[in-house]
Amino acid sequence: MNVVIVESAAKAKTINKYLGSNYKVLASFGHVRDLPSKDGSVAPDRDFEMTWEIDSGSQKIIREITEAVKGADKLILATDPDREGEAISWHLLEILTQKKALKKGIQIERVAFNAVTKQSILAAIAAPRQIDEPLVDAYLARRALDYLVGFTLSPVLWRKLPGAKSAGRVQSVALRLVCDREAEIEAFRTDEYWTVEATLATTSNEEFPARLQAIDRTTLKKLDIKDEASAFAIKRAIEKGEFRVVSVESRDAKRNPYAPFATSTLQMDASRKLGFSAKQTMQVAQRLYEGVDVGGGETVGLITYMRTDGVTIIPEAISAIRGMIAREYSQRYVAPFIREYKTKAKNAQEAHEAIRPTDVTRTPASVARYLQADQAKLYELIWKRAVASQMASAEMKQTTADIEVKGRDGKTYTLRATGSIMQFEGFLKVYDEGRDDRVLTINKGKDDPAEDDSANRRLPTLNEGDKVSDRAIEPEQHFTQPPPRFSEATLVKRMEELGIGRPSTYASTLAVLQERDYVRIDKKRLVPEDKGRLVIAFLESFFGKYVEFDFTAALEEKLDLISSGEMEYKEVLRDFWRDFTGAIDSIKDLRVGDVLEALNEMLGPHIFPAKEDGSDSRACPKCGTGRLSLKISGKSGAFIGCGNYPDCKYTRQLSGEASGGGGERNLGFDPETGLPVVVKAGRFGPYLQLGEGEGDEKPKRSSIPKGLDAATIDLEKALQLLSLPREVGIHPETATPIMAGLGRYGPFIQHDGTYANVESIEDVFTIGLNRAVTLLAEKRAGKGGGRFGRAAAKTVLKELGEHPGGGGKIQVLDGKYGPYVSWNKVNATVPRGTEPANLSLDEAIRLLQERAAKGGGKKPSRGGAKAAPKAKAAPKAKAKAASDDGDAVKKSAKAKPQAAKKPAKKAAPKSKKSSAKADAEG
């Protein structure tokens, strides 16, 4: 019997069918062991010795693999064809050796395949190799670096900047990109400029647009027409003048197709065209790679391996693609030569093929009925890009016509009309990439003239010397625009250009930035949170080298040299550790006050924006004598406070004031009380206040809920909010009032201690008695017991089947807080944006494993012998050490079984450093 080990259960099932009864295929469910999340797992003083620990969720899996291997004739390690896959094979072999499970004479082979198809699997089995030691060394170096950064830098961050969560090697540099872009936007000063647009007509009344290009044959620059008066003076000078075509130039142009997808370009285009996050893209692609049932009991991988920076395609696949193009679209659409591509990404390894369909004859239309909606969309994108890469170029004729007119002021004005005609669509028949960012003018929502695209504009026939007339001359106002915020797609593109991270890291890096609340997504754009800006300002001030783009890229180059066997990995670790510990030691005596003052200076334009009257932006608007400064609170994080505290208790949020100067905005007066209604800015956000209160009496206040802009809220809405809570009516069963109000968890109704959320703040003001009674009854039923009914039954949304590790079935349930996955008393929330009905078994197992890793699951029984006295708890860990490499944490589908109950042991004394858990990725 031959034992084959792969990473996922879905893949194991498919491969077992291909190999037959003489093979037993088992799944490791990703990584089976990792560095324990505690200080000392990597020991620099012992030449970077690394201590590994088998994950509790992998214990049963390891037992199954060990038992199977003991009686095997051959062990075939068939994990994924990348650095992480190589590492998993290495870990498995180490564990099996330690357990003495490998009998004498057993053959051990490593195979790798780029696609889960019968042909690829059989070809890989026929061409085995040994584990690639340099690739494993590169993994060890990355894992050690990320661990050391996390467990060394994050505790420093916590001590010097309370409220910060963690700092990571790649994640911090990605965060710096987002924060730098935001600083550019804030520093940007808008300039007004004008263009002069004309609608001209030929003698045969064919109209076409033109734009003023030059005056007295001097080409205009973008900002040359600065104001309305200048623009309208030009209009008056040329209106109803004699316009004449002075030159016409036409040339043939071609557009070539794009390279097939690599990981980064797939994430970019899926974001651009489908609205997928990088994480969602990789999850869907993983399913397409591992295998889909395409009818008749046949399960096949539809795409090649999706973690790659290569853009090449093997010759036999190119031949199949070109043949399909000829059959489906005609020979003219086939490129006249085989197109070869090379990536432009810095430090690209190109060790694997591009992402392509495993069988191009499986068209998107032919497999759509077997796929979930997001899978079908992503497969279509991959299929079209691969096919288009071998198609003929698009051909067009581009025409430029210059038209002159003598102005009434004696100057010669030149207008330019441009257009093109598509003569042959070529690859555009199948696929067009589109654009990442289009810059809009402020006033009319039109594209900035600098971004004008005339590709689809057709001009009438124009000849030199033709006279044309003006139908309209229109000056248009524009404003220069700041650079756009990064989307996930454009951030991945920029990271790739700089050589930061690798194909497997992009999705996890972006996900961690959001999970740590360092950035948020607003209209598909990445906006840095104040917490993220504080962390980056701290790192740039005191650890600037480690968030430099060139340094990070150079370290990636060294890691790649380790992969190719050109550098020794411990040499890289020694060099890094020597300099890094020196940087840590240099700030150990730094006081928190010194840190805050440095951040005051670095973040000054953001947290102390300049005032229109030129007065001191750091002067306290309340007492007038105090100086505003950054303050840190363990509960509320960072905020701005007055230096005269406690005499002056003025505070506000970091990012500016509620509106205008002083942090306050007067909305008017309450007609009933005559008291002023004011918008104020506090450390927890903007709020409303009625009057100032008298003596010890506190004034009436109301928070401003999400969805309402503090800068634009009016008196009417403010008075509504200040009127809360309001009485909805008297409950018919208890004769006590039902109240509606606004709390920390949003708008609600309340009756006799039962709270029920309502959908929006407007419902608080409009909900009627009948609806309120119904909502409260439903809430009580959901909570169970009581006079209003029994507990509501859980709704099963989907049965996913038995857990491969045993212990019962996995279900998708609907709970009072939303859909969740449940197995063996481990419950994991279904992420936002994920359709519960589309959740796969592997995705569910991954969610359960992640939940179990955070401490979810069964609690130990209270019965039995009396437990030993509990040791005093060490400080709670704030984050978990993990790799900045996304693939390093790809425990794709594994849940932790219930841990065996053990007597409590007295904990050994721990230093502050040893008790800290850092997240190298977080």
C-alpha cells in the first residue's frame, strides 16, 4: 500500500479516484505544527533553534497518518507546489521520524502538481523528487523573522503606545503605504483650472468635439487657464470666428492582450470587476483548484495552482488555447505567433505557471451549472484572461485634427479633435482589463481632462483646409484632485511593484490590517484608522528602518536567495537580529511622554489641522491657556486632551473636531427650553448636548449614531435625538410602557428588561405599538423561557456532512446574532459577505479551526476530582505570533477536537516579556 498525503480533504477524495485501490490518500488539513505562541520558541542565543508544537486540532490527524504509514510500502508527500507546501511535507516527515513510524526500507517521495487533474496527478507520481531543502530553509527563515519581529516589537509597542495591538514585518509596511497616501491627500491643496470645449460642425453638419490646445502655437499646460474670467475671455475671442482645419494625422495602432493571471493580477481584476476582496478571491480560487463535481461523479480541478507570480503557460496548454480560439472565433483571432510573457513584478520567482483553466474546452457556460455564483464568476474571469492572452491584437485607426481660428484679440487659437475607429477587435472580443482609478472633477462629475479617453470617439472625415463652424463654445471649470486612496487591488499592485510580500501574503496581509482595526474599507477604498496611523507614526519615529520599502524588499531578495540555495538562512537571521535588537535597546528607556510628543509632531497636520484664521491649532479652545496634546487611555485608546488637566477637561477625538474651530458647532436653540443645542467632539466620537447643566446636574446628551454626519446634522434631527428615549405605548399584557432609544449597540426598543434591536435610527421615531410588541415577543422567544414562550428552535440552513476528523456532523445554523457553523460544540460565525448557503465543507472546517484556536469549544467538566489550586494568571496575551506570509497560516480546513482534561499546574514565573504574545502578521 502506498500512502499519499495532500493538504485538503477535497483534494484527497479526488486524487484517490485517480490513483486506485493501491493508494490511500490522506489530508493533513494544512500545517500540522507551528511555533508555540510564547516567548522562546525561536532562540537566537542557541543559533536560532526553533521549538515546534503539534497543533491540538492535528493530533487525531497525525495519529491516522502515523498508523497508515507504519504499514505502507511507500510514502508520497504531495502537498502544494510552493514554499508552504514544501514546509508541510518537511514537518510531516520530521514528525513521522520522531514517532519512529517509518519502517526500514520504506520509499519516501515528494511529488508536486500544478493542477488537480488525472493527467497532472499521474505525471507527478511518475516523476518524484526529494524535499527541496533550500525551499524549506526559506520557510524557516521567514517564520523565524516574523516570529522574532512579533514577539520582540509588539511588546515594546504595547508599553510605549498603550492600545496598539501589534506590529508585523510585511503588514506594517503595507499599512505605511495606506497611511502615506492618506497624508498626501490631507496635504493636497486644490487648484482651480479651466478648459475651453468646443462643439464644431463640418459643412455637411456632422458635429464633433474639440478642446483648446494652444494659443499662438504655444501648447497650453494644465493649469494655464486659471480662472473663469480668462476662460470666458477666450470664448468671446473665438466665438463665431473662422475655423479651419490646418492638419489631419491618422495612424494605425494596436492594443496587445494582457498576460494570463498571476496571483496579484487575479486579485486586482477580481476586485475591479467582481468586487471581491483579496481574501474572498483566494478562497474561491482554492475551491476551483482543489476540485469541483462537473457531473457524472467526475470531480476535477478547474484551474491551475493559484499562488504564483509566474505568467507563463506550458506549451501543450498554449496549443489547446490557440486551437480553441481558431474553432470558436476563426483563425484571424489567433495571434500570428505564440505570445510569451514575463512578469514586471520586482523579485518575481516565476517558479510556477500562470493561473489558467486546466482544460480550456470547459468553457464558463458549460460548467456554470455546477458552480456556486462566485465560483462561476471567477472561473469566467480566469478563462477569458488565459484565452485572450493568445489572441490577435486589437487594431484601430487613430486620428488627430488641429483646427485654428483667428481671435478677435489678434491671437491664433488651436483646437484639437481626436478620435479612433476600431477596425478589428481581436482579443477585446473576449476580455478587456479596465482601469483601476478614474479621477473625477469636483463640479460636474466628468473625467478629468488629463484622463480623457477618446478611444471610442469617432470623427467625421476631415481634410486639411476644410472650414468648420462652431455650434457651441463652453468654458468648463475643473479642480486638481489628490491621489485616490488605495483599493485592495491597487494596494496589491503597489506592493508587488515594490517587491513587498509574495503571492501567498497579499490576501492575509490585507485581512489582518482590517481585523486589527488599522484600516477600514469605505466605498471599496482603504482608509487608515487613527489607531493605524498612530502605530505607523511610532514605527517611523523609532524603528524607521523596518518600515522602509527598500529594506523590506531587500530582505525579500535575501529570502529568495535562500530559496535558490545561494544564501545560508541562519546568516540572514544573524544579520537581522543583530541590528534589530540594537534598535530595540535604543528606546528601552524612552518615556511614554517622549513618545507622545514625537507623535504630536509627526501627526501634527492630521490631529492639529491648521485653522483658517492662522491661530495656534494646538491652543485649547475651552480654557485658552492649555496646549492640546495626544493622550493615551487604556480604555478608549488615543484622544486629544488639554495640558491643563484636571483643571480643564477638554477632550476630542484624534481626527479633527466636530466642525470648525473650537471643537463645537452651535445648531440653535431648543424652542421648549431655550437652551442651546451644540455638536461636541469627545474621545468616543461626536455627540449632542443641550445646555450646560446647573450645579452638579449634568446636561442632557445624545451620541450621534452611525449613518448621521456630525458635520451636517441639523437642529431638527438633533432635537429628535435629544428627545430619546421615547414612549412607544403601553404593553397590552403588562400595562407597562415600551420605550425606544439609542444605546451603545444601536437603536432599540425596551420593555421590562428585554431589549430588541430595530433596523435603523428612523425606526426609533416611527415604530408603532403592534410592531414593537411583535419584536419583543420574538426576542423573548429567542432568549427562551419566561411567560412569553419557550426557546425558539435553531434553524438549520445547511447540512455539510461529517467532519473528516470524526466527532459528528457540521451544520450551518441561524442564530440570534446571525448565521454560524457548528460542530462538536464549537461554533464559528459565518463572516460578513459570505452567503451561508454557499459555504463549503472545507471553508466551514477552516472557520471552526480558527474559532477553536481562539479558545472556542467545550468547557472542561466540573465533575470529578477536585482541581488543583489555580496559579495566578499571567498577563493576558494580546495577539498571537504568526507569519507575515499568508500561506504560513493556511490551516485550510481543520478543527481542534476537545482538549483532554488535565489537572491545573502551577505556572512557572514569567517575565513580562515571556508572557507577551505578539502577532507578527497582526
